[in-house]
Amino acid sequence: MRMPRALVENSHIDVSTGQITMRRSHPWINNFNEWVISACRCNMDIKFIWTGSDAKALVYYIADYVTKSSLAFYDMFALAQRGIKSIEQQQATCGTESAIEKSRKLVLRCYNTIASHQEVSGVQVASYLMNYGDHYTTHTFRNIFLISIENYLQAEIMKVRLSEKDIDEEESDELSIPSHEDQEDEAKETEEQFILEPTKTKSGHSYVMVNTRLDYQHRSKDLTALWLYEFISLFHKKVIDKSDRRLLANAKASDGERLSIEGTKMNERHTFASLHPQSSSHTLIKHTNPVVPVLLGPQIPRREREDTRERYCRALLTLFVPWRSVGDLCAL
């Protein structure tokens, strides 16, 4: 309803439609809540969302408002045309450039012309100057490349089965390469990823290949009952510092066990098993606030397909059943 608005002597509810109409004593005043407006000290137009049509209108309004562009399409086209004309005038005086260089300059000029006319709010400027982030979340997220872990387990299963059965070379090739990984490009996408990180050994400092799977498999004995999803949510790896060394010095054993933090304000800590490449330089520490694991990479195998159902089940077991080897997840 646009200004001026109709006056309403008393607040009432339309029984037939459920529409709530608030009392209005002035045609140029929006609906307001005296407590909210006193606290916020700003303009407001409050409305009770009662009917389905009002709710739909609200969703449409909010979605349209937050996704609107600061520049209209016709303005962008006009600015792009200005950039093209500028490039054409420049090329008239210098015609020795290659087509690739001309294209690069054209795209860059159009982008700079449009970007220079973008509206920037005071909040955006302040956020940039204060080096704040460009987004806000209620939780912290951590990525997990599940399909690569599942493929590692698949390869381990094939190794065990091939070692127990006398299978000729042709059959073993068919078993070791699943049907959906025949393509080389797809195999690269699902290949297990490693990170090169420093570690400290008896011979000095060196670098090792590690990933989340190794951290989980070689976790401490006290975390045996923890499944992969919960492990990633609750724990992370950190370099051993002075406070950790004091705990290690007081520990009876440091091979994959929980460290005693009694009398301190430290978060729960665990050492890695000796087989972990960073067992001598890193420990596991519990998050103060749990993080949310996010699955990345290709989708997990489909449940309804007969040829991938086993792998689908194994992928879910990988996330929500404690394991250290493939034998903990399925019969070999």
C-alpha cells in the first residue's frame, strides 16, 4: 500500500480472510513497534505476516532485494560499449598487436569500466579497510574428500582378495578397476589427495605426505570408538609446542594415547600412533567449538545401482562407523 495510506480507527481482524489490519491515525506514518524503534533508533515499517500470500510476497521481496545488481543491464551495456570504443581508438594508432593481446585488453578495459561505476556502501568500505571477512557464518567448516578415502579402501579390498584367491591377470584387472573409473579423467578426480607437511624425526627435519585418512587411522587408542565424521568435527592436528612437551614429559607412554591435562585449562589432547608420519612433531587437539565437515569431490556411488550398491554402503560406513583398516568395515 503506497502513501498516503488509509486511516483505520481500530485494529481488527477480517474473519473471512484472516487479514490483520492495525490502527492507523496518520496517513504518512508506517507501522511501527515502539520498543523496537526506541532500541534501533531508525525508520521502520513492521508488518505481521499472517496469510500465505503475505509470506510469499515477503520471500519474493527479500530474494529480489539481496540479489539485485547495483547496475542495470542497460547501464552495463553502455559502459561496455564505451570500453570497446576506447579500445578501437587505441588500436587505430597501434595495429601491430596480436589477436590474443587485443582480446585481453578488450576484456580488461570493459571490466575496469564497469567496475569503476559499481556502487560501494560505507559498510563494504569499512570492512575492507578493517581487513574483515567478506562473509559471516555461525559455524566453522572443514572439507573432507570422501570419495578418495573410499577408493583407497576399495584398493585395499582388492589387494586382500587377490592375495587370498588365485585369480588370473585378466580377472584381477577387472576387479581392481571399478566400472565407473575406466576413464582416465575420472580416475584423476577420485585419486587420493596428500599434503606435503614438515615433521621432526631423530635425523632432523623432513617433509612427509599426509592427509585426513592417515590422521584418522593412526589416532590414539582412546579415540578408537570415534567415527570419521565425528573425528573431523571434534579434533584437528597441531604442531607440538612447549606446553605439549611438558605434557609428553609427564606421560608414561606417548604412543597413541590421551595426554593428561588435569590441573590445566588446555583442550583435550592425544598423541598419534608411532606409524603416523608426524607422530613425533604433531598432536591431536579437541576443537573448542565443533566444526562441520563438508563433503567435496564427485558424488558417492549411487544406492539404487546394483554395480555400485556395495561401494555406496561402504562409503557411508566409512563416515559413520569407527575403523582403522578396511577389515573393520566389511568382510574380506
